[in-house]
Amino acid sequence: MHSPSLRTRVLAAGLLAAACTAAGAAPRPEVVASGLENPWGIAFLPGGRFLVTEKAGRMRVIGADGKLGAPLGGVPPVAAGGQGGLLDVMADSDFDKNRTLYFCFSEPEAGGSTNGTALARAQLSADSSRLDHLRIIFSQRPKVASRAHFGCRIVEARDGTLFLTLGDRFSRKDDAQALDNHIGKLVRISKDGTAPADNPFVGRSGALPEIWSYGHRNGQGATLAPDGKLWMHEHGPQGGDEINVPAPGRNYGWPVITYGENYGGGKIGEGITRKEGMEQPLHYWVPSIAPSGMAFLTSDRYGAAWKGNLFVGSLKFGYLDRIELRDGKVVAEQRLLEGRARIRDVKQGPDGLLYVLTDQSDGKLIRLLPD
């Protein structure tokens, strides 16, 4: 099946935007902290504090009063540059007891020019000044000479396993269809770095046991839905950003099928959008919004109309996309915080409010207050 023209897809996207329902007034943005250099990921700490990564390789605690702490010690070297650096961070579900953190970053090869996405675990020191007991629990294979498409969102599932999105590294897109590497994959590991026995490719010859699903391009957003299922989104090329609900062992098509096209125009591969054995996205954007960060709102802090909505940051257009769902399908979208800045991450805090990070040299942590 041939892909519809870009004009047709733009018109379709416009019709969906026109159908947007703006139930409830837009929330009021409140700057919690500023002066962050290209922040990438946010985690919530006890006492109303925050932990934020900066892409250049720094991790900082932000106090409940918004005061920026000094960069933490013990952060490993990162391959900072392009899209690489210190990326996502997550507090363990039992952080109050174990002070354990997980974070992912572009890991440089020792003495070499290649790099890859790595996932580390560490403990935040009692005085919150450094990382202790650092251990790399996953390293993407193979490492590649590239500064692009690291993926790198972390989600803890309800069973305690960890999901990590991995990009195709831009120059290795065809490897996203092969199971003997980690390029263009979603992986699932235990907290000690081992592959869970119920992963879909455990015991299959020629397949890496960490792989959960494949055929992904560059996922920079992932979150658990209220029912516990993992949702993720990924960057398309020119057009074709996707939302997927990745099921174990499934192939999500990149680069064989896509609703996008090459930068500057022209089809990718055969220029098809469907193929037997490959999954269709739950939703896609044309033109691309360059999505980053992803969160479901499970609180009622903003009223009933927003509860259960999905929120996605747009890097390209600088807005927060509020997505209404019905029966597992997107029925409307509303643009929030338009024109403010590139939105890199969005998460729901322990207080039930939404928090976003803006990706800029003077990046900000913003709290959305109900109107």
C-alpha cells in the first residue's frame, strides 16, 4: 500500500486539530527553577525536591524552594554532543527505602570514537551531593560513531522491571529490523541488568534476550498508562512521528513502513505505510512535532475532562500537546504553552500536578497550576 501524499496527511492532521475540544481552561505556568543548561529528564524526590539532568553531563537537585544545587559528584563521563549526553533519570519505586536512581546516557567507548546508550543505577548519597555505588546495568550493542538517535527514556513497570527506549543511531536504521543488536529497539531488563525469563526472545537463536519489541526509530517518550501498559512515542523522519503501545515480540516497522519521508522529500525504502507482520501506530503526526517526554494524567487536579489524558512535549513547535483518548484512540488534541520553548520532558508529580522541562541554554522547570 503506497503512502498518501504529504499534502493529504497534512490536511488530515489539520482536521484532527480543528476537532480539538478545549474542555477546561488552560493551566497557569509557574516557573519552579531556571538557569538549567539544556535539561533532559526529571525525577521527583521526597520533600518536594526534584532531580534534573543537564545534557552536558550534570545532574542537579532542585530544592522545594526552586534553588539549584551544585552538580552531583560521581556522574560517569558522557559522550556529550549532538543529541548525546546525560539524558533521562528515574527514581526507584522504593526510593524512600533504598535511595536508588536509574539514569541513561550516551556512553563513550573507552579510548574510541564510538558510543551507545547505557543505563546505570546508583544511590543518591544521604546529603544529596553525589552518586554512590554506580553500576552500568545495560549497554547498547554495538556502539556506533554517531551523535544522533539515542532514544533513552526509562520506565519502571508495575512488576519492577525496567523498559528503556533505544534509537536507531540515524546511520544504522536497517539494523532496527534485526534481532542480533540493540539498534532501534525497546528493551526490558530486571533491575540487576539481566533479561527477565518471560521476555519474548529469550532462548531464540540469533536474538538478544533483552529485546521487547523492535522496528523503532528514536523513542524519546515512554510512560505507563493507567492500566499498567507501556506507551511510547518515537520521532519519524520528515513526518510520521508515532505513538505506539509496544507489545512483546512485535515489529513496529521502521524503516520498512513509515508515514514520513526523507528529509527534503522522497520516499523511504518502498514508500509504503503498511506491511503484513508489522504493527500500525496508534497515532501519527504529519508534519512532525518532534515529540519528547510523555505522561498520562491520573489525578483530578485539573478537572474531570483532563483526567486520563495523555501529554506529549513538542520540541519542533514548542508546545505541550494534550491528547484526548476514547477507546484507545486519539479523538482530539489541544496545544498548551504555545511558543514558550522546546518541551523536552513532561511528568506528573506526586502532588498530581504536571511538570515540564524546557530545552534551552536557560532551561526551566515549570509547574502547571490549575486555573
